[in-house]
Amino acid sequence: MTAKPNQTSIVVGIETSCDETAVAFVRGRELLSDVVASSVDEHARFGGVVPEVASRAHVEALAATLASAREQAGLEWSDVDAIAVTAGPGLVGALLVGVSAAQGLALALQRPLYGVNHLAAHVAVDRLVHGELPQPAVALLVSGGHTSLLRVDDVTADVTPLGQTLDDAAGEAFDKVARLLGLPFPGGPAIDVQARDGDRASIDFPRGLTHPGDADQHRHDFSFSGVKTAVSRWIRAREQAGEPVVVADVAASFQEAVVDVLSAKAIRACRDEGIEHLIVGGGVAANSRLRALVEQRADAHGIEVRIPPPRLCTDNGAMVASLGAALVERGRPTSNLGLPADSSLPVTEITLR
């Protein structure tokens, strides 16, 4: 099945891949509403996202979130032209909640359904802020579950992986180091705040996969388990020696080690691919130091950077609706009403048929 191309279609986007229950409505590239119900407080006492807790929270929040987003947009359900939902990757139980709701809406409204890729959606959301995406572009996606470099020739059909993390994602490393420092979950925002008062040059933490020998096999790949372990050992050594641990300095130095690698490899990918446009997305893209360093390094090489505002970097319905709208605009095939959720959906599959 193929939807009729339309640049002003109204699309509802549903996102439930992790701990945010999010719904948004867009008309083409205009964001009409964006509502997020987060269950982060329910996970904080565990120091991380608990899949079963996340799934139950989605079940409890989704109906109200759908209603709130529709009311905020000032629409009736009959105004909707298509439904888009995150079909993967993500937590399978959480994904199933959103996919089931989207299937019900598509059936009830007799509208086309798009099961979309979460990672491609993080790229597509920038359409709502800076206009149509440049083609081609390099995308740096950094979150709690994913750290990837992608070549994006067409966000609706042609995305090529260039590199990815071999172990911890950047956001996961932030969460683990925050726990070591006694900071709250999620760790990314807490470390960002602490780092503003710290000396980022005070501790020389390692930069994973940046040695000359890594340039061939892992030129665009990432590794953050080493820096996380280095922080742990540094803290333990200080405590055993009875010396103080200055949280702000550790946070700043750790953050610098991570964003140094992220920004350097993103610029390298652009130069290697001969591409002058870089899109940065995902929850860690809200980090103030990463945003500043990427801009600084990109400017030095004549590369244009596009980063959505922080609220559109973390998981949200707007990114799903934006990708759905792009799929409608280009007349891409829709998904089957019986589409499954795929927790390991590769980024090369933009829609799940």
C-alpha cells in the first residue's frame, strides 16, 4: 500500500520506545502539538529504566496523552491523515504498547499506518525546526541506548551506518558515572549541571578508540566503557587515599572525554564522506558542552551543523510524526496493520512493513 503524496498531511506520532509516553501532531513540517508523559521518576530509585515498569507506565498514560495532544492541536480525529508509531528499536514491551494503540487508531479511522525507525525519527525531527533536511548529511545520534554515525541520503529511504558504539552508549555511560558520583538519574542532565562549575582539564580521562591503530578498523566507531571504568578507578583511589573527590571536576573531565570523541569523530565522518552538513540528535544532544564543541569544530571546517532544541532531542512524539509526514510527502509504502514491534530494528529499515 502507498499513501498519496501530500505536503500538508496531518500526522499523529506515537513514541513509547523507552520511558517517555509521547504523542504529537504535525501538519507537514509544522508542529501542532507535542505532549510527553515521562515515567523517569518511577525508574530513578532503580538507577535506570526497568522494562516492566516502563511498559506499565505506557499503558496507564497513553490514552490521556493522546487526548491531550489532540486537544492541544485543536483537531478532531477525523482530521488525521496518517498515523506513525515507533516500531523499533527499543524495549519490546514498551514498543508493543504504542504499536497496539497505533494499530487501533489506524483501524478505527481507516487511515494509513507507518511503523517507523526510532533512530531515523531522531534525524527527521530537525525538519520541524530548520526546514527540509539537506541531502546528503551525516547524522550523529547519541542517547542512552544508541550512539551512531549515519550517512543520510534520504531519511525516508536511504540511511547508511558509518559507525556505532561497541559497548556502552554515551548516555548509558553518563548514567553510570552519575551513579558513581552520587548524582540522580538520569545522569546526563545532572553531570551537565555539575560540569559547569568544574575544571574539564583537571583529570585526563581516556578517549576510547582514538589511538592511531584504531583509525582503520574503528575509524567511526565509539567505546565508552573504558572511560567509565577509569572514572570508577580514579574515585576509588582517591577514597582509599583519604583524599577528597571534587564532583564538579570529575563530572567536567568525564564529560569532556566523551564529547571530545563524539564531536571529533562526527567531523571526521563529514570530511571522509565529503559532506558539509551535520545533524546531531538524541537525548545526549541536549548536553550543553557537546553542542558548543560540535559547533566550534564544525565551524573550523566549514561544516553546517543542525541541532534541534533540547526538548526535541530527547524522545518525543514530534520526531515520529515528522518522519511519518516525510514518508507521506514522498509517497513511501505504508506498513501492514499487523506490523510487529522489533526491538532490534536496524537503522537501514526506515519503516517496518
